Amino acid sequence: MRAVVFSSEKSLELEERPEPTPGHKEILIETAAVGICGTDAHVFDGEFEGTVFPLVPGHEATGTIVALGEAVNDGVFDFHVGDHVAINPSTVCGECEFCLNGHQNLCRFWNGLGVVASDGASQQRFVAPAGNVYKLKPDTDLFEAALIEPLACAIRGWDVLPRRLGDHVLVYGAGTMGLLMAQLAPFAGAASVTIVDINEGRLQAAADVGVKLRYTNADQAERAKWDVVVDCTGNIRAIEDALTRVKPAGYFQNFGVAPADRTANYSPFRVYRDELSIVGTMAVLNSFGRAVEMFEAGAINAKAMISHSFTLDDYAEALNMFRQGTGRKLQIRPNDTQSRVLLP
Ligand SMILES: [Zn+2]
Ligand SMILES: [Zn+2]
């Protein structure tokens, strides 16, 4: 079986590995698709806290069950060989203060498959704990469904924002997360959704998923202030600009991942005087099952969001393309024999 391995910081190899065997409560999955995101680039660069090399990357995955550990179905589960599934990559200790208080996404010993110390899905087959595996309907497109993991992060993002009918929402950044936050906004009650990105190609993606108000600069927009402003860029200049666009009593969210050592300027006086709320959101918390349901109900336009697929051989090319910011969501299909352009 073939696997992409980050053998050490900034080094990548394609390896022939023995077939993984599932433990008692584990499931062996043949990978259909695995999305590439900023986290993979951070892991590769050795910038992600806690990564243990060598590591098979890949945390936004779907696939088909090929084998079950002997105890998988002893409790509430009813998995079968052949089931189509999506995988929640987060595993937690269940014992620390944050796990015990309902904030498992902030677990002090948080481990993501393909991110920290357990191998991910950029290989032909991989193993996941049964509790992290979510069954999909047989007719759900397994390639498109690789967007369920980022969708679960976006649902978590909305969980910590107000959901008030008639709010006006502004999103900075039309990459995968910006497109998902914008598409979920109407479900949270938004009367309008505006998206800002300096990249025209990304604004076209926003148009394709149905966002009507799109600008390269928020100054061009039809309003000056918004009830909810979400930064999905992690870019300091964008964040500083975004904070000035929040209405009194409004919310600002840091969704995008800014460099850990950077700071942004804002007016504490305005936060006080206008009762602004600044909120963070980190990964997935009790939102994976809802992401599966919303995805299968057609809440997002997945077809317009995935532009290229790559074989394991072309993993390095995919990572380079991601860094250049070209294309939309890029994904690896470890059992495909050729890389494909999915959108012109
Ligand atoms: Zn990701
Ligand atoms: Zn914990």
C-alpha cells in the first residue's frame, strides 16, 4: 500500500507500507478523497504545535469501510464493510479540565489524525477510531463529501456567533472557510451576506456558490457596518480593517489562522463604547454529525468549491499549488490513477 509521508520537517516521501490492521474499536477505511488545507502546509513546515514525524498527512477525509475491528459493533455502532463514511480527525484525552467541561476542542492533549501524532488519510487505506467515523448515505458523492470536515469547523464557528434573523454578515476571504461561513450565514438568519477578497478568482468562486455581494474592498459595499464580521484570512491587515466594520453591539470573529507571533491593532475604546464582542473558534466541537446532515441536505454547493484532484505521486505539486493560492479546494485521491482538473 502506498502512502505520502512527511518524514521530517519540510521533507516528503512516497512510501510503500504494510496494510494497516484495525484495533478492537477501530475501522480500516479505503480513502476516497482528502482535502488539502492550510493546516497541512503548517504541519509540513514544522509549524504546527506537537506534530510527531514521520507522519502521514490528511485530515479532511472520506472513504469506504474495508475492515472492522472485532469490537466495533459491540455497542451502539452498526458499521459494515462497504459503508461510505466521513472521518472526524479530532481525538481527545477525555480527562483534562477542558474535556471534562465540554470543551474537547481545547483538550490539552488534542490529537488530530494527520496533524499531530496519528497517521492521516493521504494513503490508500488508513485506520480511524470507530467513534470518529460517520456513515454517509450510499448515494452521497464521496469526493465532494471531503468538505464535511471543514463544514464541521464552520458550523462550530457559527455556534459561537449570535443567530439573529435579519443580521447583515460580512466575511473576509473567499477561500474554502470563507465560502463555507458565507453559505451557512442564511441558515443563521442573515438578511444579507457580503464577501470581500482581493483575489478576483476567489470572488468568482463566491459568485458560483451564490454569494451576491462581492467586493475587493469593503469600501465598495452598499453598507458601512455589519452586525457580524468574520475574518477567514488570518491576515493582520484584513483583521484590522474588518474590526472597523462591526456595528455597535456586533460581533467579530477570528476564524482564519493568523501567524502565532503576530499582533493586530484595534480600538479598545470602541469595543467598550459600542459593546463589541470578539470571539474565537477552534476546529470542531460537537458539530461533525450536524455537518454530515447539512451536507447531505444540500446546504452547500460543493461542486463549485473543488477545483483539482491529485494522485499520491502528485502530492508535492498539490501542496505547491495550495501555497500559490491558485484553484479552489484541492484534494488528494489516493486510489486514483491520474490527477484531474475538475473546474476550468
Ligand atoms: Zn483542514
Ligand atoms: Zn483532554
